[in-house]
Amino acid sequence: MSQNSYKILKSLPVPSNGPFKPTWSSLKKYRVPSWLTTSKFGIFIHWGVYSVPAFGNEWYPRYMYMPDRPEHQYHLKNFGPVTDFGYKDFIPMFTGENWDPYEWAKLFKKSGAKFVVLVAEHHDGFALWESNYTRWCATKIGPKRDIVRELKEAVEGQGLIFGISYHRAEHWWFFDQGMKIESDVKDPRYLDLYGPAQSASLNPRDPPSKDNVQPNDEFLMDWLLRIVEAVEKYRPWLVYFDWWIANPSFQPYLKAFASYYYNRSYKWGIEPVIIYKQGAFEEGTAIPDLAERGTLKNVYPSTWLADTSIDYKSWGYIKDAEYKLPSVILSHLGDVVSKNGVFLLNIGPKADGTIPEEAKRILLDVGDWLNVNGETIFGSKPWRVYGEGPSEINEGGSFTERKITLGDQDVRYTVKDYYPRQRHIYAIVFGKPKEITLRSFMKNLKLIEEGVIVDVSRLDGKGKLEWSLSDEGLKIKIEEVTRAPLVIRVILDYRLGSAT
């Protein structure tokens, strides 16, 4: 397999030489860039043709071909039979006529985000960049604009990092349900959009069978050439892959891509990041996304990523979105950062290119909180304990976010060290308690060792705190909390002797 990776790398139509070779051992020389470890918070964007029907979720293009799904019934009622009106017919309706990338970028800046990741191609096979490999791209049909380029320029103009997400791996099987019924998916004129439409398991590691056809070399090479094209044209600082690249067929192509991308990026002066799921890359060669719509139970020893959507139901725009409260999003952010993670928050814009007003309001609320409390997030590190409180996260990992309920006595910690020997410990308090005891400061736990607490304050500056240190911990009386989470900063000085 290693030799295959070399052969694949040499077949790319662009330079790929450099210190990184297409082997896991070579790729383990990769070091996580400081821009990612300090940024902590980014914006994810799912904007595509699926925002035209705006029903169900961003998997509408698959589900519309499944007769037992509500998307199919909705489609019949509103657009007609899938033989006459297929997914392809939504593409001219995806016009983005009101899209202003600079307004987006200014909003993302105000949200407090430090980087932005656009889904440049989702499972549906429609590329948002100017591609030489397909006629189904945003410059040739639909918006007739290079969305990736325009957004990159706008985002970088605001001083933010720009990245892309690439989900074409799932396209191998995404439209296979349309092959099982009478539909336009069977029409050979549209094979270049709907194909390969092979029957395959959504679990990428299930063994091959007649119902689980593995990707062939033609598809895999095309998959690689398209992402290389996007990297060459737009030089993203981050490339995010969804879960199905964990199919073993992708391994030699992943190693070839990573060595190419790392080598090219460093020559361009870019500090690159690859995000992956489900163990598709070996540990230490890229950054794992360990919690889609969830979190981890404990601190992870290296940088990891959690991603979620502003909407409980969908990643793309839908008419009946169930938006989260800003406090819920901020609690999720605080929990992830306390465990050494980076938090990626998704929005789904409308087909016309506007961001829903409720989503805007939430992003601005998050930005207002970060404007006051950002020092607890940006550039911080996990403390010796990630937190405390009565609410336990019993189930870590993906798709667990509805089970995460953090209340008045729940706390998450981050820390920053300042020269010469001062440490700021931030306690993110998730509810609105009038009194709290931070038990992690109990003397017998020795978490603060020889440090002396010289100040305890709230970052929002709204009133002084009454505090005292005892055998039970750091007891704090809090005046009214108008906005949760509240951040309490504890300043330790290690030059003054004993903590007593």
C-alpha cells in the first residue's frame, strides 16, 4: 500500500516534492500549528443546492429518492415525480442572488470566530468552486460565481483563516436509492452528477459484499484530483474531510494527499491542518474530529475538534429549524475547550445567500460574550482538571449533544500562564448561582501547589465577588448573573510562597 501511495503522488499534475513522504511514519513529523491551538472557535458553513427545498436536512438529495421518507412525499407534493423533477432541477434555482460574502465575513468576525470552513462540495456532488472536472459547479450553473474564491477573499480580508470541507467520498453511494426506483438518477445524461450511485454501507469499515461495493480506482483518483485542484486554486489553511474516507480503499490516496498538501503548504508559507473522523488517519498525522454534535468525557492529550450546528435538526438551511440558545452553544464551547478541543459551529444559509435572522442573532450573541470573556477561550489551555459539578457527561463522542445539560454548580476550567510566575485560572460557571464553591481549589487536592490566590474577579466586571479559601475549596458569593455562562478569573502568584 505504501508503494501505491508513491505512485499516486507521482501521478498528480502538480509538484509534490518535499520532506513529507506518503507514509504514516513520515507524516507523523507533522506538528499542529499554533494558529489552530490558540483560535479555539471557528465557523462551519453548509451552503448548497439542498437549501432550495429547505426541508428535512442536507441529506434531502438522497432521501427524496426513498419512497418511505417524508422528503419523498414532500417532493411529490411540491415538485412532482422524481422522474420529471430530480435533484438536478434544483440546481438552476440555487442562485445566491442576495449573497454578499463581505457581509458574511464581517458577521463571522463579530461572532468571535478565528477561522471559517466552507463545505466546498457536499455528498451531492455540486462543487462551489470553478472546477475543470465537472460541469456541475457554481461557476457554470446556479449562482455562476466562484463561491470558494469570493468567500476566501472576504474572510481573509477580515483577518480570519480560511479552510474548505470536502465530502465527495460519500458521493460514491449517495444517490444509490435513485437506482432502485424509476427516477432521473438512472438517466445516462446525468451520470456525471448522480454517479457512481453504488450500493454501499454507510459504515465505511463494513466488509465488502454485493451490497457494499468498494470504491474503484477511477473514483478514488477523481476524488483526489478534485481536492488537489481546489487546494492549488485557493490554498486553504485547513482541509476537512467527512467520515467515509475511513473506508480502507482511501488509505493510499489519503497518504498521497497529506504529503502533497503539507509539502505545498509549507512552500506557500501556509501552516496546514487536515481534519478527519473515525481513525481515517493515523494518530499524529492530522487532527481528529472526535465529537460530531457532542463532546468528550475527559481531557484529550492532543488537539482535537468538535463540530456542531446552530440548528439541532440540520446542517443546511431548513424552513423549520430548531435553533439553539446562545447559552447552550457557549456551554458546549466551554466544555470542549476545557478538554483541549477546538469548537466548530455550523450555520446553514438560505438559497439566496442570506443568513437567517435568528442565526445572525445567535452569532452576534456569541460574539458579544466572547468580546467580554474571550481570554478564557482564545489561547487558553486545559487545567489539571477540566471541571467539576453534579452533572456528569456519561456518554462522550458524537451525537450526544442533547444529553449535555450543565447547570448552576457545573464548572469548566481553562488556564493561561503569564510571566514571570503568574497563572490565571478561568472558571466557566454555566448557570446563574448566587453562591458556589470551587472544590478543585481544596487544599488537600494540591492543584494550586504553592501558588497564592491574589485576586478573584468576574470577567464581565459587574460587581465584586466575596470569596474565601477553606478546606472545602474556594467559596464565592456572586451578585446577580444577568448572562450565563459567567466567567470567574482566579489569579495565582507563585512568587509569594504558600497558598495558605
